[in-house]
Amino acid sequence: MFGLPPELLFLLIICLLAACAFEFVNGFHDTANAVATVIYTNALRPWVAVVWSGFWNFIGVFAGGIGVAMAIVYLLPVEALIDQNVYHGIAMIGALLISAIIWNLGTWYYGLPSSSSHTLIGSILGVGIAFSALPDNTSGTAVNWGEAGKTGMSLIVSPLLGFTLTVILMFILKRFVKNKSIFKEPHKRKPPPLWIRLILILTCTLVSFFHGSNDGQKGVGLIMLILIGIVPIHFALDTSKDPQQITRSLGQVEQVVNNVNLATLAPKETKNIQQMKANISDMHQLFSSVDRIHALPEKSRFMVRKNILLLTKESENLLKSPYVSMSLADRERLTTNIEEMRSFTDYAPTWVISIVAISLGIGTMVGWKRIVKTIGEKIGKEHLTYAQGASAELMAAGVIGFSTFVFKLPVSTTHILSSGIAGSMVANRGIKNLNPTTVRNIALAWVLTLPVSMFLSGTLFLLFRWMI
């Protein structure tokens, strides 16, 4: 398999199983976000809600695309690690997976709605920082801080949006909905009226679907990180695509670059153009006698991947520069063709998406009770009402959906929905309606997740590197 020696093949399988385990834990850790409201309002029986949520998480993984997955992959510039000892890559992947699973299991055990997204991202940053500190690191920083900044901002802003939008929606419902039964505590054994029940089931479905589309991609990103790090020969490029697409796009990019007037450029932009021309020339040479990706020599695949990513970065610099005079048509042509070339590097095989969908879907059906109880009973001082449950989940689904399909950034379903539940409690009776002990414990888990996961993964990475 992949032409690996037995010991490397064994380690690859272990890493893939660990990635599936992370997604499985993510499933039962985050299931409560979708099913807590339908369970605590008696809209669905617990086992029905969990199976229903698992099914829509599964569907969501396939529908979510790979934008978020690539945001996870590019937190670490894997290309800087490709030429390193393959065991070093395994040490990196093992460290971030183990630390993420440990923290997820710990917070689940204590019933705390902690963020799997924060855990994974903290673990990736931890191994990146640790790698940067190694004496044999000659490539500089091993963290893509630009991508990390965008991801961090999305993780901070999204729960604030969840809280604020839920408060606003609750006030709108109170103002315009005449049937006040939706603001009362649900009957302990009776389901809600049919129209309310349908709304609650719909919001549960939406949160489950969008959770799968966003969190499932984190698992896809993890597995692609493993494959690119351990067997990059097979996964540096999408071998199913026609290389003529690259050469056509490359020709279009070359025309745009040649149209730029060098006389008006500052030294920085001039150097950027020269680098772009050099990368374009390298790729023309690599594809001069190749009619399919498989015909590329193994090392050439690395070079193609590297050149595509460098061209992407250099094109972004070109488009942002105030010194570059470029027509709207050329700007659009450059952007379109760079995106076309990126489709060769930003991909995931169907089998990767399938095993992540299965892991997340099955995990969704296990171990959900602890955190459901926290969300349904302990965030506020009152039992969750129909209006509160529907408002929080509707806002959570909206924020997660926009983050996934519009901005292509990872967010925390846990943080968004927990913030939404808190917002619904505040909208009902003010801030005094929050349970201070639970809110403090959740906030503490949120604050500690990044530094603890970074410390765990960084320490484990250095330990594994020492053992190799």
C-alpha cells in the first residue's frame, strides 16, 4: 500500500485511526449542541434525536466541500516539512492528535461544552511552535500565522454573534408572537404543539447538518495533513485531474504578469513579479512533456505543489499592491486561473470524506448525555423553553452555515450554541438568569483550551522527536 515499508505503513494506519478517533470523539462531544433543545422540549425522544442528528452530520460532511479542511491544512505549511525525515512528520501528527483527543475526552467527562475546533487548532499551533524551536529547523517559522489569525478571529467573533443574534431574535419573538406558550417551560412528558415541534426539529436538523459540514472538514483536513506528511508522493496533487488544465491556467497567469508595467513598480513588487515569472517558467518546464499527473516524477509533484502555492501567495501580494496598475479584466483573469490551479492542491479523495463522515456520524450517537444536561439545565437558572431552544439553534445554524460556505473558516459549534443558549436566558430575565457556576466553568474551559492543547501537543512532539 503506497509502496511504504511495513513499519511506516503500520504507523500510517495508526495515524489514520487516531484521526478517525478524534472525529468520533468530536461527534459525541458536540452532539449535545444539536439535540439538547429537542430533547429538553420533548420534541423528539432522545434516541430518535441522536440518530437523526447523526444522519444529518453524515450528510453534512459530504455537502460541506473542502474550504474549511484546507484552512486547517494550511495552518501548518506542510511543504516546509515534506523533505524532513518522515518519522518527524509522524511525531508531529501523533502529538497533535493525542493532545486533541485527551482534552476533548477530559472536558466531555466533566460535562463541559469545550470546543473541538479550539482543541485541534491549538494542537496544530503547538507542534508548529515546537518545530520552530528545533535546532535542525532551517525553514523558519512552521506556523502560517496569517491563516491562524483569520481562524482565530472567526473563533472569537462567531460566539459573540451567536449570543447577540439570539438575544435580538428572542426580543422579536416576544414582540410579535401572540401565542405565549412558546415562552413557558415544556411539559415534562408531553410533546410541544405540532408547529413548535416542527420548528425545533428543523433547527436541530440544520445545526446537525452545518456541524457536519464544518467540523467534518476538520477531520478531512487532519487526514490530508497525515497523507501529505507521510505519503506526499501520492497526495501532493490531485492525480485524477487533467494536467492540461494547469498549463492553460498557467498561460493565462503568464499573460497577466507580462502585462504589468515594471516601470511603475517599487522594488518589492518588482521582486515579486520576478519570482512569479521564475515559478511559471519552472512549471512550464515540468509539464513540457507530460500528459498526465502520474507521468510526473515523484519529486516534480512536490515542485508543482510548491510552485502553485507560491504563485497563489505572490498573486495575492500583486493584487493588494497600490503600485500595480492592472485592469479589472486582468485581475479577474488572474484570480480565476490561480483558483483553477489550486484545485490540484486543495482536494480530498472521496474515501477520506467517507471515513470522516462515518466516524462523525457514529460518534454522534454515543456519549451525548453529559453535555446535553449542561446545555439544557445548567447554563441558565430556568428550564429551556421552546422559544429559547429554537432561537439559539436557528442562530447557531446560520452562523455556522455562513462560516462554512461563505467564509470557509472553521468555527466552534459548541461555543456558538452555548453562547446562543446564554443569550436566550439573558433575553428572558436579564443577566441574573445565568447560572454563574456553570458559566464560569465553561468560560474557564474555553480560556484554557488553546494554551493547554498547545502545551500538550508541543511537549508530546518534542518527546516523540527525542525518541526517534
